[in-house]
Amino acid sequence: MISNGARVIAGGTDLLLEIQHGIQQPVDSLVDVCNIPELNVLEVRGEDIFIGAAVPLSEIISSNLVNHHGQALVEACNLIGGPQVRDTATLGGNVAHALPATDGTVALLALAAQAEAVGPNGERILDLQELFLGPRRSTIGENQELLVGFYFPKRSTGQASAFRRVMLPQGVALPILNIAVWMYRRKNKIMDARIALGTSGPNWFRTKGAEEIMPGEELSSALIDRVYEAMLEELLFRTSPYRSATDYRSHIAKVLLQEVLEAAWRRSEI
């Protein structure tokens, strides 16, 4: 937000729908930032990949650069809405919307992404987790800032990522559950891993306890069982009339966990 009567808009696929449905208050003016050059950059910057906040999801999906260095993000973006939505919707909007179910945010979290924002007090770089204040509330809005873009580390040998989700049958709704994983593998041992989840509570988060089990281990059914049990100790699954029951989410969490771990393991093979 840049004033009481105006809102920043890029793709607008979330904002306009929520204003129409009464979820967001009507505004006097919409300020389109899509033509600001810095917000449309997708490039290598040093040891990082930078994606501008106004880059459309379809451009991320088709980018060879992102496909190589952040496959989890490509898989997440490819599941957001339909083709027309992805041509318009932006990664910045997906994150700034600040919902615990947003696919792009969960993928970025597993990739250890940082966000760049600019406001009255200048520029700042912050970890993605620092953006979130609660559903539909972020530090970007509270600080009257503009989200510029995102950085995540380039992929090195033995590293890979993956994303999976389960959604309602209509196919364009928010997910029942989504999981992203990043893995660093050396020969047959996991050296490091990050696991991020959405829709498991009022926030998206990393399962730090589950991640700590993995280094030094070879991926196996037994390891997946241990990681899953550790993950359940951190999760806050709840029954939702709009999505599913707690027991179902707990069940599919293991299915998705196995899928993302096995996919990242295969992709990280040297």
C-alpha cells in the first residue's frame, strides 16, 4: 500500500478478485508497477539468481535459468491458476499476498530465498520468513514498501529441488497441502536439506527438526519414516471446511514428502 486510497498492482489476479468478493476494501487508485525495468529482471547476480517481483509466472516456468537452478519454483509456478492467470500473475504478488498456502512462497522458502524491498527508509534485504506477519499481512504492507524481487543461491553440483502439492478437484484452488524440498547430496549421502510446507498452520515454515535428521544419511524408506515423524511433531494441521480434515492432511503429508525427497534425490545424482 502506498497511501490510504491506493494500492500497488502488478498482475492483480489476487487483489482484483478479493476486492470484487469483498475480502479487500475498495480503493480509489491502482498504481501499475509492471513497466518498472528493475521489477522485470530475471538474471544471474553473482552467486544468486535474481527474479524481479513483476516477472510473470509463465516467464519463470519457461526460463532455462530457473529450471536449472530452482526446479521447485518452476514446478510451483506451473500449478498456480491456469495458463491465462500465469501469463498475468507475478511472483511478487504471490508472495506479497501473504497466504500460508501460496505455492511460489513455499518453493522460495526451500530454496533459501531472500527478498529485496525498497521504501521510505531505503533498500533492505531480508529472509523470506521475515516478510510474513499473518494471513494477508506482510512487513511490505506495514512498512509502506515496494517488493523489488527475490534472490536464491545458484545450484551447485549435487544439489537439486522439487515441489509437490495436492489441491481440490477444480484444479485452480489453493492447495490442501504443498511441500518443497532442497537437497545437497554427495555420492549416496545427504549432506544438507531444507523442507518447506504450506497450509499446515497460519504460516508457511521450514521443518527444522526434520531437516536435522537427514545429513549423513542415504535416502531410504526408513529415513523417510523418521523424517515424517519428526515433521508431524512440528506441524499444526487443522480441519478446514474449505480444504480437508486434519487426518487427511496428515496422510497426504507423507505421500508428498516421499515424492519430493525421491525427486530431489534423483535430480541431485552426480
